[in-house]
Amino acid sequence: MPPTGVLLTNLGTPDAPTAPALRKFLREFLWDRRVVDLPRLKWWLILNLLVLPFRPKKSAELYRKIWTPEGSPLLVNARKQRDAVAAALDDLEVHVALGMRYGGPSIRSALDELQAAGCERLVVLPLFAQYAGSTTESTYDAVSAALKGWAKQPELRKVTHYYDERGYLEALAASVRELWEREGEPDRLLFSFHGIPQRMADEGDPYCVHCRETARAVAALLELAPGRWHVAFQSQFGKEQWLKPASDATLKAWAPEGVSVDTICPGFSADCLETLEEVNMTNRELFEQAGGGRYRYVPALNERPDHIAALAAVIRANLDGWG
């Protein structure tokens, strides 16, 4: 039988920590209707006259703070995940490829790789545990567009979420527990998820529910009392109301109490700008300057063996029946 293709995807990253690279990346990212669904003419004017002339330079400065000799942390981590997942599935006839929704390597190039390998069946796993239209569904928009060029359409199985998968939840809990065993427990554990506009949640996007269910399940595994863990949302963009409470506002409100806080970001499968710079640098500085106690960031699961095993289990479940 021909091999089965496994496509791992993530959001994406600029090619370099420079303003031109960020301008190219942000133009593609912010023009996606799933990300910003304003009327196109209105948004084109805002994007090209107010956002792209100024935001790329600022974003490039942030990326330079976390850039590595190997490149963008997200891409470096994603490649390690791809290789580790392939190794975890080496008993099967599968070919694992990596594609980014924005930037490179693109989803189209990853699908071309799978087509060249002779794959006629595909499992697509966006590395977003919690479903959101702006991430998961946008990924499948790109997959559908790329597959239009295939003369023979492959059988396709789409993973839309894994926020409630036991292996994923246990990996998150283990990452927290290991830190606490080494360095002691904090007063509070903050679950910080990327935000979305409140309007999208009101219209039925289940992302907020998935986030809260993930946090509740991990807190239960850690046997935390209700007052010791909290959910908040980060990375707000624009003036529209987003999910509340905000992570930075929550930390600022807690700081005068002098409490110690650990922050974990279960929505990010790999460390990236939002975890390494926003959570571990900017939010740390905000919290400490406002009088907070010890602050720690619990790293993303990245290529932890238990995380890779959880991802491999999700893939295997979706391969069921394909031989």
C-alpha cells in the first residue's frame, strides 16, 4: 500500500527578525478573513495605512529578543516535533511533513512533499489543542486550497482538537509537577491562553470552552484547590473587546498581594514569541515591577517525550481502519 501522509501544522513565523520580513508575514497573517473579518475595503485601508507602516518594526524588535542561532524558536521546535513524531510512528508506513499556516515552510509545500512521497491518504493535525476558527479552521482553508491542485484527491482525516486527550493533559500536568518538585510550589498557577475577540465566542466559537476545560482538567490532575488556579487570555490585538480576564491585567492586580505565580500556556504546543517574550519577559517585568513575588514560566511541551507520545496517539487513533 502507498504510505499515509501525516501533516503537522502550526501558525508560522517570519523568515527573519527584520521589519521587511515581519511586513511580509503580517500582511499574509492579518489579511486572513479567519483572523480579521472586517469588511475587506475597510480592513485593507487600516492594514496598509495604519498597521503595516508601523507594526513590523516593533514586532521585529520583539522577535530579536528571542531569536536563536538556528532561527525562529517556533520553527526550530516544530521541526524537532516533526522528527520526534516520525520516530514515534516508525513502525507504520507513514510520511510526516511540517507546514506553517503563514510563512514557510508553507502548508502547500508540505502537501507537495506528501504527494511526491506517493501518499494517497492524509491525516492533518494542526498543533492547536483547542479549536478556534482563526487557527484550526484557517488551517483547513489552506489545506483545501492546496489540495485543489491534486489530480487525484486523497482520503482526508482532519483532527480539529485534542484539548481533552488524556495524554496531552497528563503531559501538561507533568511539566508543572516536575518544576514544583525541583523548585517548590507557587501561591497561584495561571493558565494563559491566546485570546480571541469576545464576539467570535458569542457567535459560537468553542475556543473559550475548550481552554477552560483544559485548565480544569490539568488543575484536577494537580489536585489544586479552586483558589490556586486561574484562567486568563493574552495577546490582544486591536480595539475590539477580547476574552477576559486579560493575563497582564490579572498579574498586575495580583502583584500588590506579593504572591508567587507560575504561568503555563497550554494553547501553545511549542515555545514562540507569545510565550518566550510576552509571557516570560514582558509579563514577568510587569508583575515584578508592580510588587509581585516570584514569577516563573512553565515552558511549552515542545518535544517532551510525553507530549510526542500524546500527539502520536492522536494520529494513531485517526489512522484506525486504514491498515
